[in-house]
Amino acid sequence: ELLNQQAGDGPNQILYTFLKDGETKSGQLTYRQLQQQAQTIATHIQDCAAQGSRVLLLYPSSLEFICAFFGCLYAGMIAVPAYPPRPNQKLNRLRAIATDAQAEIALTTTSLLPKIQKCWTKDSTLPSLYWLATDALVASNPSKLPDIVPENPAFLQYTSGSTGKPKGVVISHQNLMHNLGAIQASFGHTSKLRGVIWLPFYHDMGLVGGILQALYVGGSVMLMNPTAFLQKPIRWLQAISRYRATTSGGPNFAYDLCIRKIKPEHLAGLDLSSWEIAFNGAEPIRAETLQRFSETFAPYGFRSTAFYPCYGMAEATLLVAGGNKHQAPVIKNFFDADSQNKRKNNLHVSPGKASRLLVGCGYARWGQTAIIVDPVSLTKCAEEEEGEIWVAGESVAQGYWNRKEETQETFAAYLADTGEGPFLRTGDLGFLTKRSPSARNIKCTDISISSQCSHQFDWELFITGRLKDVLVIRGQNYYPQDLELTVEKSHPALSPYGTAAFMVEIDRENRLVVAAEVERTYLKKLPQEADTIIRLIRKVVLDEHGVQLYRILFLKPGSLPKTSSGKIQRYACRTKFCQGTLPFVYAELQKENEIAPISHNPRTLHSFTVESIQTWLSQWLARQLNLDVHSINSQGSFAEYGLDSAKAAELLQDLEAWSWYSLDMAVLLEFPTIAALSQHLSGELASRNSKVSPQTNSLEEIQPISSSQIPEEYYRLECYPEYRQLQKGLGKIEALGIVNPYFKVHEKIGSDLLQMRSPIDYSSYDYLGFAADPAIKKAAKAAIDLYGTSVSASRLASGERSLHRELEKELARFIGVEDCIVYVSGHATNVTTIGHLFGPQDLIIYDAFSHNSILQGCTLSGATALSFPHNDWQALEQLLQAKRNQYRRVLIAIEGVYSMEGDIPDLPRFIELKERYKTLLLVDEAHSLGVLGCQGRGIGEYFGIEPTEVDLWMGTLSKTLASCGGYIAGSKALVKYLKYTAPGFVYSVGLSPPNAAAALASLQILQTQSDRVEILRQRSQYFLKQASDRGWNTGASENSAIIPLIIGDSLQCIQLSESLLNKGIHVHPMIYPSVPNNVARLRFFIRCTHTEEQINQTISVISP
């Protein structure tokens, strides 16, 4: 009902935007699009299972997850968010969740489906499921959807950590609505909410606090993958700055990570002044972190009053307690008052007293109640007396799925003396202290019990620890008994019931330590086998639990601290470890001497040898694990060293900073050992550097080699890995019975005759219909009669013709600049111009969506090349602020209309930056000349700027001008220099006479028939409106002739293209690697020759 209401009130308002790599917009959902896509999913799944069935959601963080979640709600089914298994990962946790939930359906994406099914079918213990890829569904009108009862379960939130017996918290629709209201009231949200969320979508904080809260208040939120944040924490803050976010946050470790990993040089241009709510929860909140984060980022607009410490849990949907917006966090000093562990407020602690700073988490919100109870007597504790936190209210969940005893124990607690209840036993320890009058000076709104409200406002809640031994690391709960069981089962050398897992604080971060007793029969063999066992333990703990171990110690049999009844005393074990008195017989070799600091400065180009990379990786691991660098085995896998996802992201970030080479998580999966990664990275860096700095080894350095040692992939093209990858991709298409969409023969012009068929054609960028114009054909034929088919020489020699100069003068006059030079190829125009004008002392900054020709030009030049997020002039300015003074010349390269998205840059902003930072500006008008502006003069006319404000106007002759070739237009000095020195012009044949004549005639007709431009604009807007009205994802296309229909999977995109061709519509698929696989699309080129009838027919075929 909420989604229906919001979709009705603001159907075209953007609700969710996903940032690829945390930087570039890769997809958006409006309220209407979410409604339509969710209802399509609901229509499909309600025929597969009964209402109330459980549905596994196996998605990465993506917009598809959100649509599937709401699809389950529409269908009256119970969503079960879970994370899809990584390659080679064991399915223990996923098996346990699927079995416990009694799931019947699994939803995922087309790309993940075969991978997960392959793993699933190998394990006979896994339940049988109905599998469905939701991104492959064709939009359909929803059939009758069931009525939703507020008390019915909406989803199961499985608690993290316990892999042996996961518990699904049953969250009802009523629970959700109440908690979303509590969050809105606490954070002061309105429809002006602009959020940035990097938290996992399957985690309650990311799902409820991020995704659903934006919908609840009618706001919007930018979403990114957690890995994007972990790999580069600056991406989080840059997104807040760039999109002027008002609310964002995460566990304490996220703020600490920003402090530790973000360098001062990354902060140029950062503006955090819009950040009103910086929530902090899910793990212990450290006062030191709040203080240091405020000090670090205050110069960039961050206000300490934005910090919002809060307390909550999945069993209470999410939020339980929080403070007041715009009030600084309550931070106080406490010490242990007596043996009963009472906390007495003493802001001036006496010398010798053991004290610590604690951060208050506010008070119970929106009619909820939080009390402190003695866990033994089950009676209320006095003020500032530590006890277990009990919670009551409408947000408290219904219990654990199919676990009556545990539900009764946890969700149905009553005070022993008064019988008050029921309460949720949180298992957390804390106490309440009186709030200051200023902190209580707030309104009590939207709460039914005002006296209770007043009572709750009077107290500040402080969290001190856990009643149970749950370990909280990076915001995730880990159960020590599960970790211990995993360790004990990893190798027969380890004693059953002889392992303790506990937490220690290292450098303000919780780290995990394991102490394990060794079987007596293995003591003699331990020195020889210990390192192997340690690597195995690290690997299995990482595989099973996804957490990294800090230290592993082996103890003699019977030396682990235990109670008289045999229970492990983890706290005592931790205390002895910290005191250095734990009697271990073997521990990993610790570093005796300080490892040389790992430099993040770039090496010289020739220094990236396999050995140097191995050394760097070994030093990095040694630092992380606190080991002697000589104990690191280069053949050991990263998993054996317990590298969890957070640390893997940190490794990639540091490695990228050191090598200047971009890496992603897939690389660690493909090259899982130090040796393998070093070999791969050395080869990649050598390939990159050879293009800039050729090797100058003397002949004496060249070692003889036998021809039999040279692998075939070095000299036989059919053995090249790149060729084999191409064959693999084409093979997938063939295996699906799809006709290859490439190199289809178009028989003739003017009639769209394709392979003896006459479909409506959207594959050609003949925007104004000049390619078939009789006058232009006549001009081309006349040029052949006069000059022949080729000039047969460079224009610098004997290939100059009067047609060339006429065309160049007409182009310069039309654009509004002094002169112009034409080349024989549009692609080569960028490559040779950029490659020639810039060199190793220069910097080229280009839009992330720039055409391949710009990138190739960057490579050829040898200049430093950096991309900025698509169309983000603010991010560009940050780069210029940080980098401009380090280089001689700087080029900014953008496009007039981007060929993949059909969107337009804010040209005046880029001109302003070009002037301010004294750079050159290149605008590629391949798809904007003849399309934008009243007379088709391009983006300059569109924005009404002076053409001379752009240094290099680049364009092609093959789109609007119905020919072949490219041009650079600008000053006389620029054109003169290029004509005499640019290799792609000097050493190339001149433009052929018929091509020159066709382009010139097209340009002349354009100036007399500018109504074609208006017709093109009308047809494009008509198509876009029809698509938008149906909720189709057309990306950011606006006011151009390029309209993408984003499908989201390459193979599905090819299939749809072929299906449409069979129905009389020809549109070409754009698939990986031209675009990322998750945004594969059909790209519609609209032409002025298209009729509204043809467009209507196209729309009806796509959406019958």
C-alpha cells in the first residue's frame, strides 16, 4: 500500500540510484518503475507457490534485489534475504537458511542463476527449489494480487554469525511500518531525504534503515556495493558530498576506516556540510572514533552534532533507541564502582580508578520501552546499575521462525516481581542514567502513551557489552561456539572441546584470536606441521564464517581455562592472552624487527618484477597478521591467511595505490595466491608500461631460450586467451540457438532491407536521413566523375583537392570557429589528435563513459590518464584541484551526447572549469552535431555558448553527414599544427572525393532544411515518453536521438534483439564488454524518417 501510494503521488520521482564501483551511476528506479517491476515479479511467483511461502533472495547489492523484495511483498510471500555464495565457497550457511526457512522459491539474476544452480545441484542435502531470474521477466500487467494483513510476516531476517543453527527473525508488515515511523521521527526525515547507503542489502541496517526508509518518507537514496566502500572509503564521503546527502552512516568501524585509510590528498573539494544525520550503530560505538572523525573532517563541513549514535537489532526490526537530531552525542566517563559491577557517573575519575569513555545511545523511540534487568533475579536494576537490556513495543518481532522454545525464551520475558511483560531479552548489557535537562528539551510527538514517552526521555541508554559471548566484529555477530567447532574439525591434531575464540582490541579495531589445545599424540609432530595447520584453520574459518583470524595459538592438553563443569572460560583465556601468560606451545612467528614501511609511492616503470610484487604482498600480509615476513609462504592462498572481504578490499586499495593499476575482487578469486597474483600483476604492468617506456635492455641481458619453452599462446593467434574468450562468448550465443547479431547484411539504402526483410530499423545513426537523399548521392557520384574514387596520396603530398578545403571551411563556419581539419576515420581522429598533442608530462582527464577512441588516444600519448564519474563536473573539479599543478598541459575530454546513455553533459560547467584551471577542452560531437540545437549546430548551440570557448571540437562525418571520416575544428594555429605534424593525417591518404562531397552536400542541405532537426527532436521525445510511461529503464537519456532500453544481461539482450527482429523491429544489442553485463541494453537510434506509427508499432511489439 505504501509503495502504491508513493508511486501514485510521484510516479517519475527517482527513488533509488545505484552507483557502480561507488562512483558512476549505473541504474535508477523511479517509484513507478519499482511498482511495475515488483508487480511483474509478484505475478510470476504467485503461480509457483502458495501465499506465505518463503522465497530466497540471492542477489548481490543491486536494484534487482529491491524489485524482488517488493515482488515478494506484493505476492503475499515471505522474503528471505541472503547473499549469493561466492565461487568455491561452501554452502553450509545458505543450506542452513534454506532448510530452516523451508524455502520453496529462489530468485536471482540471469548471470548468477547458472552458477548457483551448478553448486546447488551438486549437493543432495540442499532443498529442491523453483528457480527464477527476475531480470529476465517481460513486463506484464499484474493479475489479482492478494490483500496483505499487517500481522502477516513480511520477511525473515537471519541473524549473522551462527552458521550451525541460524535463526530467522520474523518481521511482520506491522513491525516494519512501526519501525520505519520510529526512524523517521528519530532522524527527522521528510520527503527531502537524500541518503547514501553502502551497507549490505540483506542486513537489517541496509534494508530497513536505508532502502525502506527512503520509500517510507518519499525521499531518494544513492546505493553502492559494500565492497566499493571497503576498497576505497573515500567513495562513501565523495558520494555524500557529490549528491548532497542528508543521511548516511554505518557501524563504528566505517568511520574508523575513513580515518585510517583516507589520505589528505583525497579530500580536495570534499563538502560534507549537507550531512545532517551520521548514524552509528550495530557494534560498540567508540568515543575516540567520533572525536577523531570530527577533527579530521570538520575542515570539510562535517559537524559533530550530525553524529547520531543509536541502538537496535534485528529482533526489534532495527531501531530501538536514539538521541536527538542536531544534538552532540552524550559521552561520559565511568568506572567500576564495586564488585557488583555497578557503574557510577564520575566525570572526574580519581587516579587509579579503572575508567572508560562510553557513548550514550539516546532513549527508546516512538512508544518503545527499554529497561535494565538483573539477568539472574529478573528484576529491574537501579539507576546506573549494569544489567540486561529488555525491550517492548510494536517494533519487536514475532519471534524466530519455527523455533517455539527459543522464541518463548527470548521474546516472552516477564519481570519476576511485578509480572510486567512481555519483553524482548536482547542479551546486551547496559545501564540507564539521567539525561540532562537540555537533552530532554524536546517534543513528544506521534506517541500514544505520553507518560511513557516522558519517562523514556528522562534516561540515556549506555551499552557496555554482551550477556552472552557473542563477538561483534565490523558490525557482524559471530558466535564463539560456532567458530570453535569449525577450528576443532579442521584438523585431527586439535582436541575436541579444547578451543576458545575471543576478541581483543588492536589499533581501535576488534580482532579475533583462537587458542586451541593440541592432542597429545601430535605434540612431537607439531613443530613440523604447525604452519600447515594454521593456514588450514585460517582458510576454513574464512570459508565458513567470512572472518579473518588475528592470532592462532596452540596449547598443551588440559591447559585451556575451564570451569569445574568443563565450560570454556573465554574471558579468562582472553585475560591471560592480553597479559602474556597463556601457556602456548606454539604460536605463529611474530615479527621481531619492524618491517620496512610499505611505500604507497609509485615505483619507476621497470621495477614491477614478480619478486618485487611478492615482497610487497608478503610485507602487507605480515603487517596485517602481525607476523614475521619470513613466515609468509608465497604459494599459500590468501584464504589460508584468513583474508576476509573487508581485508581483501583493503589489500586491493593499497596495492592499487602502490602500483597505479586498477584491480577488483575478481582478480583475487582468479589468482588466489601471492605467487599467482604477483605473476599476473607483473605481466599486466609490463604490458602497460611497455606502451609508455620501451625496454632498453642490452643484448648481453638477453638470455637464450629453447623454442620448445615458448607456449603456443605466445605465437599462435588461435591460442591467444583473448581469442579463446571471444570464441567462448560466441559459443554461448550459438548454444542458445540465437542467430549471431553481428555482421548482418543490409541489402540497400532507403528501404531498411535487412537479409531480405524490411523491418523498422533503429540500428543506424543516419539521424537526418541524408544517406539515402538523392541530392547527396548525386553529389558523391559527380565527385567520382571529376576526381575518381580515391586521392591516392597524403594531402601533404599530392592528395589535396578543392573539395577538402570547401568541406573544412564549411564545417568551421557552421560550428563557429576559425578552421577545421578532416581525417579519413572518426576513430582515428581522436586517437591521432590526442596521441599527438599530449605527452608523458601531461594529464588527460576524461569522462568515464568516453568513447574507445579517446582512451586509445590517451594510451598513445603516454600522458597520465584519469577518468571522472560520468557527467560529474564536481568530481572533475576535485581531480583538477589535486592534480593540475603536477602537470604541464591538461586536457578535459567529454562528449556532446554519450552514445551508450543518450545523455548530455552540462557544457557551461566544464567550460568554467577549463577556464579556472587553465586546461584544454575537447568535445566529441559524434552524436550531437545535427541533433542538438535549433539548427543542428550541436551542443554549443544547445547551451548558447561561444564556440571559441571550446579548444577542440571533434566530430565524425558518418552520422548526420552521411559520409565517412572525422574532423577537428578550432583555432587556425591548432589546425595548422595538426596538418603539418599529426601522424594520422600526414601519413594517411586524404579523404576520398565521394566521401568529401557527400559530407559537404549534407552540411549544405542541413542549413537549408533545419526542420529535419525539429522533426528528429519530436520523434525522439515521443519514443522516450512512450517508454517512460511504461516504466521502462531508459537510463539517463534526455533530449537526444539515442534511447537505451536497459535489460541487464548480455545473453538476454541478444535474445530479445533477435525476437524483435523476427517481429519486424531491428535494434542492435549493446552487451559486455561494450557495457557492463548488468546494464546490457538495446540501443535505439531515432531518425527523423521514423514515423509516429512506426514508433507506436515498436512500442506495442515490445510491450504487447
